[in-house]
Amino acid sequence: MKDVTQGNRENLVILKFGGTSIRDHEGFEKAFRHVKKALDGENKVICVVSAMGRAGDAYATDTLRQLIRRYVTKREQDRLISVGETISSVVFADFLIHKGLRAISLATHEIGIITDHAFTDANIIAFHDTHIRHYLTAYDVLVVPGFQGLTEYGDVTTLGRGGSDT
């Protein structure tokens, strides 16, 4: 748990849930308990989620990669493989709301991660927290898709293997 208290800021906990952690109802329940525990400690929570499951599961990143032969550009590949995390963020936020939490999922452009143009293995060059700070005033839990950012032109990029951990 990281305490970022300064002045009137809330305590903030960032939790990361990998694809196998949120692949099914049992995983969602376990993740919910972690979120609830952080909230019970009077924290705000940001959940970073990976695509649900592993290769072979419908929305897993490796499954999405198998849909193409990779003739398209790396820019186009990033648009495809970022979708799994986006799906996970909406589905997990919906689950948390159902459980009674004030939660919302954020889109890639609301996360504030700006990257270079190294598609499929981008590097973070800036972070703008304007949207996140705004949403933290209205919600207790923000669910964000991991593994991705945007170029300064608004193109979706992915951060490579393990990018959600970043």
C-alpha cells in the first residue's frame, strides 16, 4: 500500500489484478475482497487490470494476437491487443458496482499515460493525472486498463510484456 497523503489528498492504494486473477466469478470475488479491505482502511483505490484469462480464453491478449497474421502495422496490432484490458476494466467495474461500491472504469485517454511511438513495446514519457484526480473526487474505486497508453497524437500503444505491472 502506498500512502500519497499531502494536504487534503486521500490515501491511495493501487491494486493490480492479472488476467488469471479476474478470469472467472471466483477470481472477481477474491479481487473484490482485496478492494473492500483497502476501502475499509479509508483509502481510495485504483485497480489496474489485465485482459481476462490466458491464451485460449476469449479476451486474453495472446488469444487476440492469434486473430491476425501480423501483416497489419504494429500500430494496428496495438489497437487490437489493447481491447482485452479495456473489456476487463468495464466488466470488473460493473461487478464492483453490483457489489455496492462507488466504482467506474476509465478509458485509455482518461488514464493520462503518454508514450513514445514504439508500438507493441512503448515507453512512458509523461503522465497526466488530471482525469484520475477528477474521478477520485466522485468515486472510491477507479478501474483502469493496464498495459497501454497513448501517443501525443492519440494512438493507442501497448507497453509490452508485463506492461500492466508498470
